Amino acid sequence: MAERDSLTGERPDSGWIVRDAIPDDDGAACLEIYAPFVRDSFVSFEERVPTLEDFAQRIRAATTTHAWLVLELAGQVVGYAYASAHRSRAAYRWAVDVTVYIGPSYRRSGAGRRLYTELLERLRRQRFEVACAGITLPNDASVGLHRAMGFEPVGVYKRIGWKMGAWRDVSWWQLELAPATDAPPTELLRAIEAWPDPPMSRR
Ligand SMILES: CC(C)(COP(=O)(O)OP(=O)(O)OC[C@H]1O[C@@H](n2cnc3c(N)ncnc32)[C@H](O)[C@@H]1OP(=O)(O)O)[C@@H](O)C(=O)NCCC(=O)NCCS
């Protein structure tokens, strides 16, 4: 884990790499991070762990339309973040849902912030206007991360899902990716147009 400098509070360059996920190579590592949240928590509302094939297909789909990024340390994927359509109806197309999962050993080390910083930049380049995040409550870490990234609370869906023996509330958060104006939005760029040759960014 990247420790803060005791004087400046900064985290040193830790050799972390943020890069696009490669569906067939990174699927297993991402699924390993995600599976416990399906099996043992209400963070994800899925009830069955997806197969590796299904999960790789999710990565493929997100990469085509939006982005799926992984955070790599010493050749190991330690977290991931991705975006997908908020709703399928056409007028919603400038709105995305974002989410992020970090492996247990790397939490509160700046990993989530690094992934989101890059993901949100990708989404801006594609001309998405607003990023949304739904957080099953309670989840102090996720609320803290979204607040730290500038998301604002929108409202809470009460008792919207049943998981692990109880009704669960979901808090929704929103971030303007572009300055809010009344002008019509610019048409979206496809991921490949916005990032024809995505740089492998070292942070
Ligand atoms: C939520 C999660 C992605 C946050 O990522 P992370 O790498 O641990 O967070 P970071 O270290 O980048 O923290 C960035 C900021 O978020 C806030 N934050 C992070 N963890 C926090 C916590 N446990 N409590 C309160 N605030 C927290 C802080 O403001 C932090 O900045 P600081 O460390 O300078 O104070 C991570 O905890 C995780 O994977 N949790 C399990 C899966 C999950 O809940 N995913 C979100 C689904 S909605």
C-alpha cells in the first residue's frame, strides 16, 4: 500500500498503472475482486457470481461503449472501475453509471481515486455530461470516495432491494462532467474515437 509522506501528506508514485482492461486477460482478476461482494455483501445486488465468460463479456461491452479500467501493481490487477449507460432510452445517452472495486489489501491507499480520476477524464472526452453512482447503504468508503471526487447526493431509494436478509436503501450521487448549461449537448464520441490509441497511464 502507498503510504503518505509524513511531511507533505502526498502519496509517492507507487508504480501503479491505470490501463484499459483486456477482457480475456483481466476478467479473472476483476472477478476475483468482485465475487465476494456478490456472495457475502449487499454492495452488489447480484445474487449469483457471474461466470468468467459472462464477466469477460461485460468488460468487452463496457470497453466498446464507455470504459473499463484496471489498476495494476507489479503485474497484478488490484482494482477496477467502469462506466455503463445509466438508462437505455435515447435521451439518457449522455448519462453514465460508474462504479469501482478495490481489492481488500489496497483500500484507502488512493486506488479508487486514481481509477476514478482516469475514468471520469475518459468519459469527459467522450462528451458524456453526467456521471451517476448508486451506493447501497451503509457504505462509508464509497460515500467518502464519491464525495471526495465531487459527486453530490441526489436522493435515496428506500427499501429498493432485498439482500442478505434485509431491505436495502440505495443512495444516488451525481457529478456534472461538463459545465451545466441549457445548450443542447454535443453528440457523443465512441470510445475508439475519443481514445484511438489509449495511453497506458502511469500515475
Ligand atoms: C469504495 C472504494 C472503491 C474506495 O476506494 P479506496 O481506494 O479505498 O479509496 P481511496 O483511498 O482512493 O480514497 C479516496 C477518498 O475517499 C474517501 N474514503 C475512502 N475510504 C473511506 C472510508 N473508509 N471512510 C471514509 N472516507 C473514505 C476519502 O475522502 C479518501 O481520501 P483520503 O484518503 O485522502 O481521506 C473501496 O473502499 C472499495 O473497493 N470498497 C468495496 C467495494 C465498494 O463498496 N465499491 C463501491 C460500490 S458503490
